[in-house]
Amino acid sequence: MTVVCELCPKGCRIGPGQSGDCRIRVNIEGKLTAVAYGFPSAVHVDPIEKKPMYHFLPGSSIFSIATVGCNLHCKNCQNWDLSQRNPEDAGAVSLPPEKVPLAARRSRSLSVAYTYSDPMAFYEYTLDSCITSRKEGLNNVLVTAGYINEKPLRELARYVDGANVDLKAFSDRFYREICEATLKPVLNTLVTLRSMDVIVEVTNLLIPTLNDSDRDITALCAWIAKEMGKDTPLHFSRFFPHYRMKNLPATPSSTLSRAKQIADAEGLLHVYAGNILLEDSGNTYCPSCRKLLVGRRGYVTLENHMVDGACPVCKTKVYGRWN
């Protein structure tokens, strides 16, 4: 019997013994089964700045887990050996949801990240781990491409505290040709998460000739400012040749600087540059008086002057979770 997966917009029709587009949702005797559930192939402790999350408990550690599988197939994927691998071909450890909080506590982490491949693909494992971690007083953070239907997203977001969503381009054509997906569901995810009081940060990887024109960057920034709020943190990230996209050069530093100028002109208050060390590219400043609030270099937080979520000088509240 064929089953239909209702998790993401692809709506895979899966025949007996077959898997969906994500590789890890399988039709076993007429029942859709998440075969990677409880068996992550990546378990690490990261600085939260690596996600990147700059407005969520800066300087803290985050326990990070992922199974194989992803419902996108980006030609430039940096984690392709995890996201594009079949579950039977990957090593994994047993870490059921009820044991995730203990493992996180042992690592002295304040939060758990569902990351690396895509937590929307290993949805049931993400959801159940979020529930158990929330009960134990831990924060939950999604690092995701955001390609999911609204109903399961809303159920999951009830237990999520922060998210970095990879908005790959403000172009449906880009999504179709580079990622085998579509743009609109990702925009819906961003708006939904923000409306449910999740601390949302956005990452945009700038790929030379594909999504780095002034027009592309302006459209993306204008949409964020209008639909999510000008206080939404935006990370422009540097592309490096990788996976099936080795024919393009790395993103010039001048492109990242230009992108930041465009974002500033569109009124965005917190704009960062990643995968590159540029002066002030990782610092958080007060949007009112420009006081340096959090100083960073790479993934390291060097100083944090926030007081109760506000600037210590002018008392302006700053979007995020700081304590």
C-alpha cells in the first residue's frame, strides 16, 4: 500500500519498502516509519555562535545532534556526507529522546541543537527530544532550511526556543534549480516561527553569480524587514566551493561588505558576516546608541555587556535571549 508523507511540501507518495525524498522516512508494511529515530550520526558540543546564533545565550555551549537525511538536495551542501547519505550506509549511536537531556547536561550545555542535516527531516526524533529537553529545563534550537508544512511546524515550535533558518535565496528559481525545493514554504516557516515567539535568526549564504546581486540581496532584506521585523538578526555567510558546486569561486569579502551596506540601508538592525573574519563582522551593537554590547571573534564571545536584555547605557531592549 502506498503512503503519503504530509511532513513537508514535497508530499512524497511512498511505495512499499521505499523511502521518501529525505531517505529516512520509509513505508514499512503500509506504515510510514522514521528509520533514523533515536540514532544520530553526529553528536557534538559546539559554541552556540557556530549555529550561528548571536542573540541567544552568547558564550554558551550547545549540545548538537543530527541523523542522516534531508528533504533538500543543495548542490553546495557543506554537510552532504550526512544529509545526502542513506541510513544503512552511515554509522550511528543510540541516543533516544529520553537520554538527550542527560547527555546535554553532562556536556555542560544550556541548550540542545537539532542541526547539521535538517531537523525537519528527522522530525519525530526532533519533536520528542525537544519535549524531554524542555521538561529538564534545557533550551531547544533548530538549525534548519525550514522546508516543512505549517501544521507539523506549529506542533514542533511549541517546544522550540531559538532557530536559525537558512534562507538560501529570495528566488523560487534558485530553490528549484539548486536545492530541489521551493521558496514560499521557507518564508512561511520564518513568519510562523517569529509569530510563535521563537528567537529567529536568518542565514543567507552568498554564492557568486547565483544569489549575490544587489537586486537579490535588497529583495531578501526588504522582505525580512517587512514580514519579520527589522530587529531580526541576519547572517550573510561566505560560500566556498564544495560538493557539486566546485566550479564557482569563494565569495569575495567585498560582496559581504556590500551585502551589509544594503541590509543597513533597508533598516535591518543586526547584520553579521560569517565564514570570514572582517572587522566588526560578529559584534552586536545597541541599535539606538551604538554601544558595543557583545564582542566576538569567530565563534568566540570576548565580551558581553548586556544587562537584563538591554543596553547598559541607554536601556534599549535588544531582540534575543541574553540571560
